Amino acid sequence: MSQLGKRYECKECGTIVLCTKASDCDPSCCDKGMEVQQPKKKPSSD
């Protein structure tokens, strides 16, 4: 199930997509399912 507002990344070619509409289907690229991209950590301000 794709989730609204999540970014999905293809591990094969590096394509990144942003989900703008929730769906029961999983996004796919290169004939494989795409994985949810994890948020990047920001450097601390300390």
C-alpha cells in the first residue's frame, strides 16, 4: 500500500517518486517494488 506524502526509491536505478495519492498498490520500477525512502538526518545545531 502506498502512503500519501512518502518518497519511494528504486534500488536498481535510483529513481525517486513522491506519492501524491494513497493507493492499495505498491509503486514499482525496473520490474521490482520500490522501498520507502528513509528521512535524512539533519546535523545537530549544538
